Amino acid sequence: MDLDQVRAACQALPQSFDSVLMATVGAAGEPEASYAAYVRHDGDYYIYVSELSAHTRNLLDNGKVCLLFVEDETKAAHLFARQRVTYHCAAAEIDRDTASFEYLMSLFEEKFGAFIRQLRKMQDFHLFRIRPQRGSFVQGFAKAFAIEGDDLAQIRHVNDVGHQTREPAEAPA
């Protein structure tokens, strides 16, 4: 198994999407699933989201988020083995009154068009940097990998515990 090819496939999958699925945790410990359009810059993901969304409050309160990029069902070789990249991340808000905010919003406008100019005016929107800390990549059956290390540059095949099988119980005679 060529880990350089695995790493390339892992990096390519998120690039095929303009939005990302997200999981956050609310104040009462309840999970929240959502999605957001994103921009990637210097290894981090950036989202610009409204306070009307539960995940925005969750990110402001605790900064914990999990990102999921998952292969389209119609393109998958097998529904049960869709390619996917999951990142466990830390989120931090980017202050509106900074050069970073201006630059990153220009990247949003470049990627998503003039509509972003209207969203920038809305004060209930927040820009977050989402920094992956660790992750996983599933390329198919028996092709699961841990993503770890500095800059998430290490890819390790997860094969220490295989699938366990059990024969079905025989029906009584």
C-alpha cells in the first residue's frame, strides 16, 4: 500500500466540495449536525455562518467541531464504503476588525461570487477558523487510515483490529 497515494487521495477528497458537513455540541451536550460553505487557506478551513444557526452558538461557546467530507452516493463503488475524510477540529472566531478578516472574506468572494458582499454586511455572521487536530480517512473496505502528527502529515493504516464475524444462530428444530 503506497501511503503517498493514500495521502494524495485524502487531500483531494475535500477539494472536490464547496461545503462541508459539521457536527458540533450544544450547551446541554446535544449533538448538532449542519453544513457550511468553506474556504481553505494555509491548512485551515474557514466558514462564515449566521447566529441563526445552532452550530454558530456552539462554536462560539466551546469551539469544538468535527468536519466530514463524504463521497457522493451516486459516485461510490459501494454505499457501505463511501470514501470520507473526518477531522476533529478546534474553532476560533476571526475578529471583523482585522486584516485577516478582510483577506479571508476576499477569498470567500473569489470562490463564491458577489453574493458574499451582501453577507459581509450582516452583523449576525461570524467568520471562524477551523483547525484540524487529527482525523481519519476511509478509502473503502479495509482501507481506513488515521491522520495525525504535525500538519496532519502522517497517514497510518488502521488495521490492528479487523472486522469480527459471527455465524448466525441456527434456528431451533
